[in-house]
Amino acid sequence: MDAPALRQATALLDLEPAGQSHAAVLPLLEQRLWDDPSVELQNLYAAFCREMGQETVAPHPILVVIPVADRPRQLRQCLESLLGARGRFAYPGGLRLLLVEDSAREASREANRALIDEMNHRGLDSHYLGLSEQWGLLQRWQSELPLFLGEHSPDGLGHKGASVTRNIAKLWLAHQGFEDTLFHFIDSDQAFHLGEANGDPLFLLDHAGHIDRMFRVHGLEVLTGKVIGDPPVSPAVMAGTLLQDLLSVLDRALPALDRPCCFHQGGGDAGHGAYHDMAGLFGLQTKGDFVYACPLPMPHNHDDMLEHLGSQLGRFFDGEHPTRVTRFTPTPIEQSLAPARTVYTGNYVLNHAGLRHGIPFANLKLRMAGPTLGRLLQARLGPAFAQANLPLLHRRTESGSGRAECRPGVVRHHGGIDLSDEYRRQFLGDWMLFTVVELVESDYPSQVPEERRIAKVLSAVEGQLLREYRRVRRKVGERLHGMEQAMASSMPGTIRHHFLAFAATVRANYQEDTPAVRALEDPGFRDLWRQRLLESLRALPGQQQAWERRIAGQ
């Protein structure tokens, strides 16, 4: 086969022309592209991937699965990025789309159906799994599989939760004859390009090509990527790190408001998990010193920088971290393949056998569903559950409004923003996760411990988390006090407005008398949930077996 893109890449990289293959040159070309994402290199990379795809024998069809809940505008951006990747790389196995409805508003559902019609018209084979079709599945199986599907009525199918919606999709997919297909589950606020330059998307990864090769070569059942851009965690566990950064910025900027901005010396990415107030609980090591990376073009001064930073603080409550953005790490894809322990439910891939792994405890609507599923997969699958450097770009908010189009856990009202639901769901999700981490050491769920053993583990994890959450709240309070002192001393009034609004919202959600904190500190609340978690943990092994039977069509 004639291979002009291979010849061009070989010459560009100063490689010996004889005997070169697409597989050998690909990581070198990607490294050059990531170092210099010029239009010319992007075009060469796309041509190279298309050419390489023509050599592939029997590539997997890939079906992209997207649950959506009242985000038609963000969904459109996601689908435009998918179409862009499809057009550039022309994956030879073919890309298809399954949209799984979870919207509560009829206007959103109408917009989503129209989007599917548009995608089909533009050549992307797309199916809309609407609420009536989902109800047909739920009627048959929800009473048997409540941990995976919850309990619903036909007039209450909006906002079931992302985990329940993904599980419904898996049940549907298992009975559609997609035996050779790979299923790529993503979120509606994500994109396949990894950034922009001059307003144009940067397609720096052939996701589909890499996914296909990893499943063909490495015998995987489940593959997870990560996300770059906005964090995949709740604002309920990021206030401490943001306040830490704001104190550092104010300490340097306030005494020199008229001086040229000094926040352009690198920084901006403190490593995976750097945004999390309790990163240590997850074994994540973050850099001790973090330097804010100002996004404004020079020239400007510190007053300008603080005005811009302050204007971004309100986005935090919809999930952005204004000072800690996760950036793409240019690690060769094959070298990045490693055993996994966490599923990023907004970016993971299953083969047909992988459909047997439903998301457990979906009915509880807890956060940390992906890490909990991941620990179970790690114990069950070993190296057949892997992670790789195949991120998607995550954007929590819309550029115009600075808010998420829909964020059920964040309640906005006239008096401010209430994160109580997010905070409770985060604590309870952590409680379930770290209990599962402990139980899998005893071969759970293959072996079901005695009830008193589960209760003992739940109590131990509860105590550890209460101490950690209290420590973080104390730290948030201290840093908030420090920021308010700095604002009172020398901050201009136009800037102070943004910072005061941010401080008031943080204080309203972290003080000891707030609803979420009162609930966590209430023994009765924890007693109720300890029992619910215990019952769910004991029920999982039997329901997992029933789930696998239904997936297998039995």
C-alpha cells in the first residue's frame, strides 16, 4: 500500500526511511505534535491515522454512549466535537452514537431528539433511547435489580441519575447484537478535542484508533481514560485548595497592584488530583507549592489579573476550579497503559463482555460511583481492567453564563447557592468507597462477610471520614478568615465584590450550622445511612449474579 503520510512523517522526524511502520512512527509523531500543535502537524497526524487505519484488519465498531440530563446546548458542543474527530480521523471501524435520555424537562427532550435527527442527517448513525423505551426495560427488571436500576414510575423517569441511566443503557445494549462492538461511555459536557487555538479545536489524539488497538492487542475488558480541563469531582471537596491558591495570589499581588503581572512563569497544573482537598485519602501525592497561571495575555498588571480571577470565582460552585486546571500530559499512549483501580464513568470503554459490570449502588445516587466500581473491577479482572492516557476535555460550565446548563446537586436560590446535597452525597459516597476498599481485601463480593464484619468496617471508615471532613472544614475556615483579612486591608472595591461573594457562599456551605454539616454530625442521620449501606453491601452479590444473568439474556 502506498503510504505518503508515513513517508512524510519519517522524513519530518529524521528517521531512516527503510523498514519504518505506522505503529513504530505513531508515538514519535504524536510527541512532535504535542510539542508543536501547528496546523501542518495536525493535518499530517490526521492523514497518518487515516492511512494507518487502512491497514487495520477487522477494526472494532465503536458506539459512543452519552447519558444526558437537561443539557441540550452542552450536548450539542459534545456532538460537534465527536463529528469533528470522526471527520478528521475517519476511523475505519465506524463510529455510532447512543443518546440515553435522563432529562426532566420536555423542552430538553425535544431538543435532544432533534439533535439525534440532525446527527443522522449529517452521517453519524445515531439512536435515541427515550424514556418510554427505558420504561419497558425498567418494568421488566427494576424489581429484581434495585441496586442497579432503582425504583421508578413511568411519570418520574427524569433525573434518575447518571449511574442508573448508564445501567439502563448497558441492559439495552446487551440485547442488540453488538457482539464485536466497543462501547465508549462519555458525558455530555465533554469533548474529543483537547483544547483550542485561535478559536479552532485541537484534535491531538485519535481516540478511536488507540482504543481499538488496545482492545485487540492487550485482551482488555474495561479501559478507562481520564479527563483534562475541569475536575471530575464536586466543589464540595475543592474549597480548601482554591482558598490556599487565592491566599498565595493575594499575598503576592495586593502589595504590587500596579506592577506587571508575575503569574506567567509556568504553573497551572499541580498533578492529578491536585484540586482535591482530601487527595491523601486516595493515595495521591500533589505538589506542595502551586503557582497560579494567569490566562490573560500580557501586558497587564496585578489589578487586572485579580479582576479577572475574581470574575471567575462564581464558576467554582458549578464545578470549575479557577486556579487548578488539569492539563494534557504528553505521555506516549502505549507506555501509559497500566492496571487501573478507578473508573472515570465519563470516559470509559467496555467490550461486550464488559457489559456484565453494572454500576453498583446506583439507586443510592452517591458520588464516587466510578472509584467504587473500579475497586471491584480491579479485584475481579486484574490486568483486563486498565487505564491509558486517552483523556477527554471536561467543561463544567457554558462560556457565556459561567454556569452549568444543568447541575442537579447545586441549588441556586435568591439567597445564594446551596451545596448541601453535593456535600452529603460526597460524604456518603466516600463512606461506601472506602468500605468497599476494605472489604475487597477479604474477597468481597465473591465472599460475603458476616453482617457484624461489614458493620465494623463501616464504623471504622465512618470515624476516619468524620475526622478528615472536620479537618478540611477547619482548614477552610482558617483560610477563609485569612482571605477576608487580606481583602479588608488593601483590596480595591471593584475586585472585593467578587471575592466577598465567593467568601460568603463558601461560609454558607461550610459553617457548622449549615444543613449539610449538621446532617453529617447528626448520629441519627449516620445511623440511618449506616444501615442502608450495610443492607446494600449485603445485597450486592446476589443482585450482581442476577444482573449478569439478565445481561446474558437468561
